[in-house]
Amino acid sequence: MQNQEKIHHKKSLPRSFYIREIVLQSIRSFFLDRNFHEVETPILLPSLIPESYLDVFETKLYDRRKKSKKLYLSTSPEASIKKLLSAGLGNCFEITKSFRNSETTSRYHNCEFTILEWYRVNADYRQIMKDCEKLLLHILKNIDDKLKSKNIEYKAKKITYQNHIIDISSPWKKISMKQALEKYCQISFDHITDNRFSKYTRLFNPYKIRKVAQSKGYNVSATNSWEEIFNQIFLNEIEPHLAQETKPVILYDYPSPMAALAKIKKNDPRFAERFEIYIAGLEIGDGCNELTNYWEQKKRFSAEMRLIKQKGKTARNMDQDFLKAMKIGLPDCTGIAVGVDRLVMLLSNAKTIGDILLFPQTDLFGV
């Protein structure tokens, strides 16, 4: 039975519907009160930021003469918003739908999802971290106030998620990836990288991390990249500890092969100024100090396009307009993407993302 049929047979909408409603209203009031511009960017795009770890949706646009043009569903509003930042817009946010293919069988993924992104100009990623703390407390207060009027119990500043009680009050726990590696894995970052910073040095030689991983019992081969091996260690030895924390955790300064669109640290090029937020084991947000160097961005895009081809992912057009905007000048800025559906999951104590969506795509496969 499709989810819409289930809804038609219910006498009332689920509690998560009201929580989502309050979350969306709270996000808007939070940013508008701080004089952020709300933007609306396109979902159908002729080109995308190349990201080799994502599958994309491809479609065709026809004109009246049936001439076709290839288009893609947006995987994120990031490129479009950064074009606006390059045009001088200033601090801004967007709540929109994004689409990623092959994401239908996970508890935490839906191929169509709601994403919140916001950007601060002339700011540092520590300010975005503070925004996250204040935003969630703002949302919780509104949920507490509004659900009381519906006789639905809720406790501000504390969340119970799958039997874990999380204290949302400020400050949140912050730990660098280097510290997490030493604390949870007993691995020194110096043992899996080369810290001699010169143009002749290969900072991330897979041999070093492969040797450490094999000593810990991981099944890795000479074909695995440094990042692939690191991800195995991260998923098995760091993420499970984050799920046990009683405070939200901000994990920051990722290895530079995982930089995505983040700046590399000047004092140590082995690290990128990127962070992720985990609450009760759920990865809620991914933020960074944004890369503004045109030549570095072009180099990363070219590498990603090669990986897309190697991995057999859906071919896509590279967003050349984004690169042009960067060449004109993307201002120093910091930004973050937050999964709104996961946030609603957390606040509704829902086990799966399908539980908080009125029309989940998981129903299409009978999951």
C-alpha cells in the first residue's frame, strides 16, 4: 500500500508533521531576524558540481520543435547560491528540495530530500558552528511552546532519540579529526601521512595508512585509495563513539582528501577547514570555510570528473558558470548544508527517514 493511501485512512496526521511545520517556520524566523536574505534557486539544472560519490537524476527538456537538452535534478543549491554570493548578495539562506539517486534503501536517506543551506560572508566556520547551536535551541523552544498548545509533551534543551538523551544546550562538544583518530582508534595522524610539507612530498601515500589498517585487521588492497581506507576506519571506529555522546558533537578539520569544497589549512595542508555535526549518531550538517581559489577549484573538479568516469557514475556536465563566478571572485565566506528531514527525524524520535515523510520514495521499492 502506498503511503498516500495510508494517510487517507488515518484520522489525524502524525506528530512529525507538526514538528516539521514548526521546524520550517523556526528556520525562517531565525535567519530573517538576523537579516539574512532568503533565496530561491533552480532545481532543474544544465550542469552540476562534479561529486564522484553521488549518483544523479538525468532528464531531458524539449522545446516546441522537440529539440532536446539534457538537464539534471539539483543535488544541492550550493553552486547556485555561491553564484549569488559572487554577485554581492551577502548573508543568505535557502530551504529547498534536492535529489540524489540510488538513495532509497537506507534508514537515513531518501532520494528526494529537504535541505537547508546558509552562508556568512567575511566569516569563519566557528561562527557557523555557533549558528547551529543557536538555531537548534530556537527550534526546540518553538516546538516546546507550540506543541504545548496541542497537548503534545516536549522538553526544550533535551532530546530523547532512540533511548539516548541528548543535552542540546550550549556549548556543544568539539573535537578535531586528528584528536578523534588518536582517542578512538589509537592512531597518530603522523603515522598515516607525511608531515614534511614540500612540493616533492606525497602527503597521503596509501602505503602508510594501508599498513596501519592491515595491522588492525582491515581487508584492504593496493587498489584502495588513502581516503577509502580512512573511511573504513572512520565508519568502524569513530562514528560508533559519536552515537554514544550525550551532547551534539562537532567534528572538525577533516583530512584534505575529504575537503570537498573547503579551504585547506595554511599551517598544515593535511587538513581542510571542514566540519560535520553529529547528534545521537545522526550526521545532521556539513559545513566549511569555502574554497575561493579558482585554480584549485578547477583542479578538484577535473579530478572528480575523472573519478565519475572511473566509477561508472552517470555522466554529467561540469558547472562552468560556477567556475566563472569563482574567477570573478567568490568572497571569503563560510557555509553549511543541513538535512532538514534528519533534523525532523531527530526531533520526532523516528527510527527511519520514511517515518517522518508523508510520501517517502522507499514505498516505491516496498522498503
